[in-house]
Amino acid sequence: MDITSLIQPALWAGAIIALLALLKLSNIIRYIPNSQVGIVEKLWAIRGSVADGFIALNGEAGFEPEVLRGGLHLFFPFMYRIHRSDLVTIGQGKIAYVFARDGAPLGASQVLGANDTEDKSDFQDVRRFLLAGGQKGPQRKVLREGTYAINTTQFAIITDERVHGHALSEQERVVLDAMQLTIAERWGFTPVILAADHDLVGIVTVHDGPSLPPGEIIAPEVGTELHDPATFHNNFQEPEKFLAAGGHRGRQLQVIVEGTWYINRLFATVENVPKTIIPVGNVGVVIFYTGPRTADVSGEQYRHGELVSNGSRGVWRDPLLPGKYAFNTYAGKIEIIPTVNFILKWVRGEVGAMRLDENLSEISLITKDAFEPTLPLSVVMHIDYKKAPMIIQRFGDVKKLVEQTLDPMVSAFFKNVAQKMTLIELLQNRAAIQGESAAEMKVKFEGYSLELQEVLIGTPRAAPGDQTIENILIQLRMRQVAREQVETFQEQEKAAIQERTLNEAKATAAAQAALTQSLIQIRVNENEGAAALARAQKDAETRKVTAAAVGEQSRLEGQGEADRALAVGTASAQATKLAVDAYGGPEFRLAEQNFAKFADALTRINQPLVPQFLMSGGQGQESGNSGLIPTAMLSSMFGRMMPEALEQLKREAPRAGR
């Protein structure tokens, strides 16, 4: 093979390689991928170098403001150097911060570069930004989700993953890394998210803008009018509108509530605090540290402090009612005041839900008879919600009211009561003492805008190791036991009587059938008696009528008989008179009648004049004179008969004389 034939291809190859090297070194042709941008650096120019800054806006040597997008680009040889930089991509729900390396310097009070015009806020057009007067340093505007073709020589873009910047010096890199760390500590690469179920409120502190006036600690609310687009900053998401509305740096009165808020954490930081919850049965009295100074609205009768209108500096006149409030706890303080009945216990170790009585203990007493018991006590009270601000204005909070006013007042009252009574009287008169204390202390409580509901007194206690009170209580218990025994015996007596009554009732119930039958029989008898009485009354009436008729008949018959007898008697008398006259006088006639009566009497006595048998002296011997009556026997017989005959004559003689 000829050497000449081998040299010629080598020369051509070397020429091609040299040409390619020349083309590369001269940067005549450059390719930019679509995922990158090209940053043009002009190596020399007729106009010389950049006099101010390092971005060549007028064709000077230096970094060009415009970037090259994807594709082939032709340049004048040996004049330009092309630096490739990745497109800036910001993920979903992320925030990126911009640091401008060139531009106007920040003002003396500025922290961030202003982006108050569209030109100053266009970070993809470096020329427009710089010509509009954009400022160097960290910017107020942040970048949201998306991909940006940004000249990273002018704008360093700080994300949570990396710092996009070209031609950064080591010093600049340290500064930007420190800025990235600060933003990360403030959770600045993600938006502020307040979830509805967390009940949080965001308190904002602005780090840029004019400072607060002297004497102010909280910046007032500005730019909250939705219908004013020039100043409505939408919860600090647009710093320029916030400053245009007159916002000040410092802690803000305005808070942010539930939602997602893209806030530049270099401009404003957010502190999450719980919402203020006022439970049911309570109100919140607001002590406000900021706001305008307004006149006192408490009235002429209240001289313990000033109350102001809601929103003003001081104690608000109207308390907050139960509910949830997005209250700025740096701008004011809310005192929770119970409006339901609550108990204060003067008992060591017992604490209520609001812990108002945690420093209270039993009241030490000295009785009239020199005993030294301690008295546990409970007071039920209520606070009118309309008077709650007055209590806060006067005492600061309810706990101070309890410890500095109510405790000494209540203790003094019961000490005075105990000194007038013996221990037994103190024990026995508990109800009276309780009623008296409630009536007297109610008036005193009203002087402190409180409403006393009830005073509850416990049992006096002795000091540890002292058995004196216990001995007295034992005596009282023994007395009570004796009284109870008496009542028990009385009740037992009543029970015995009741048992007897019960037994009688049971016996009555057992004999109820017979008793019922007897009652029915009694009624039957009563009915029969009534019927018999009715019949007897009817018969009596019948007899009465009959007797009246018979009597009248008898009277008439008697009258006739009397008339007949009178006529017969008259005739007989006349006949007798004639007969007497015929016998020679009335004496003879009387003697005749007497003998006639005597004979008739002998006839009626049925006594024989001559005995049928004659009794002799010897037994079994017949008398020889059986037909004769001895004289002695006749005398005896006539002796017995004559008096009877004479009596008969005496009875008949008067009638005969008549």
C-alpha cells in the first residue's frame, strides 16, 4: 500500500476534527434541550463591559438578560458563551422564593424587594424587571406551582429541594443556603393550612413595611374590604396590597382562619393558636390591649373603673357570649366568667372546676364556751353576665375577688356568730345560722355585683387529737337515742293497739257470714214487728171505734136501764113504804128482812145444821145416841156460823135501809 494513499485520509480526518473543534470553541452553533434554557454570556463587545451591575442591558460584555429556549442557535464566532440551566419546576402545593442578584437597592426600611407593578413582578423577563426599577434581594412575590423559564443568573429560585442559580459565588451560595434553611424552619415552602377540625387560628407577624406608631403593640386591621381590589390583600397573600392599604410591620390584629393560604414566610410568619372557646354557662370578658381610646360607658353610678365600647382599648362593656371565637390572644385577654350557679368551698383539698377556691380552707372559730372548732362551708353564687365586666374591671379576675374580698368577709361573719354561741348551740342552731348568714351576706354580695344563692354550713370539726367536741357529740347522740327509744315505745304501744284492732277486724271478718245473717234476721224481725205494730194499731183503731160504738150503745142502754130501774125503784119504794106502813113501822120491816137475809146466808154456806155422823169417845165403838147432836157441838157450829151471818147482815142492812 502506498503511504501517500494513507496520509490523505488522515489529513481529511484531522481537518474535520480541527473544524469541529474550531466550531465548538467559537460557539457558532449551540443546541439547547427543551428541558433547559440557555443563558448567554457575551465575552467581548465594542461597547465594553457592564458599568453597573452584571446584567448587560445595552449590548455590553456580560450576561444577557434574555435566555435561549430549546433548539439550535447560531452565534458570531468567539463572542458568546452559552450556559445551560434547567427549567424551574415547582410542584403542586409548593411555594418557591425569588432572590434577585441585580436591580435597584432596597430601601433603608425594606426587607424584601418590591413587586408593586406588573413589570417588577415579571421574573421571566429580566430586561423588563430591571428597566421597571425592580430591586435586588429577596422578593415579596412568590412563585406558585408550574414550570418557569427563568434566567437563573439574575434570579436565584429557592425551593425546598434545591437552589436554582447560575454562576453563584461561594459566598452567594452560603447566603442562599441560609435563606433556604430559614424558610424551611418557618414551613415556608408549603402554604398555611388551617383545618376545620383543629379549631386553630393563625396570628400573623409581618416583617416588612413601616413600623408601628409609638405606644402601639398590635398593628390594626387593613385591607379587609373585598370590594376594594387595590387594597384587599386576601389574608396577607398579596404583600403589596397590604402595604398599599397602610399596613404596618409587627404582630397583626387581623387573624387568619380555616383555609389554605399562600403566604410569603419572609414577609409574614404565622403562629397557630387554639380558638377561644367560651363554654355554655359562661361569658368572656375582653380586656383589649389595642384599638382606639374611647370614653367611659360604665355610667355615673359605677366608680370602680372604666368600661369601653367593644373594639376599644380597655375592658369591653359587652361580654362575649358562649361560642368559638377567632380571637387574637396577643391583642387582648379573655376572662371566662361563669354565669351558672357555682360553688365555693371553704374546705381544704376540695377544688371546684374553675379552681377559684383552691386556696380556701375551713374557717377557724372560737365559741362562747372557748371551744375552737373549724367550720367547713360552701357558698352557692351566681354572676349576672351583664355585670361580669364590672367584676373584671374592679378586681381583675374572679379568683382575686374570692381570695381578697369574699374569703375575709365570710370568715369574719362566722367568727362573729360563733363568739355569741356555745358549741352545743352552734351545733343545734345550724339551720337558723344558715338562714341568717344567707340573708345578711346576700346584701353584701350584691355590693360586689354578685348574687348569693345559698349558704351551706357543714359540721364543726375539732383540731386533730382533740376529743372534746367528739365527747359532746356523743352526749348529744345519747340524748337522741333516749328520745328515739321513747318514741319507739310509743310507736310500739300504738302498734299493739292497732294489732288488737286488726285482730278484732279479722274476727269480725271471720264471723261476717253469721253477722250478716243476724243483721238480715234483725231487719226481718224489725219488718215483722213493724207489720204487727201496724196491724195492732189498725186493730186498736178498730176496737176503739167498736168500743166507742159499744160504749155509746151501753150508755144508751144504761140510760134506758137506769130510767127503767128508777121507775122500778120508785115503784118498789112506794110499795115498800106501803108495806112498812102495813107492818107497823120500819123497825118491824127491818127485822123481817134481816131474818130473811140470815136464812138466805145459812142456805149459801152449804153447812148442814145436823151432822151426819156423831163421833164417840172409844175407837171402834158405835154410839148409842147416833141421831142426836150434842149441845156443845151445836154451840160450836152456831159459834162459827153466826159471825158470818152477822157480817152478811151488816153488808146487806145498809142496802135494805136504802
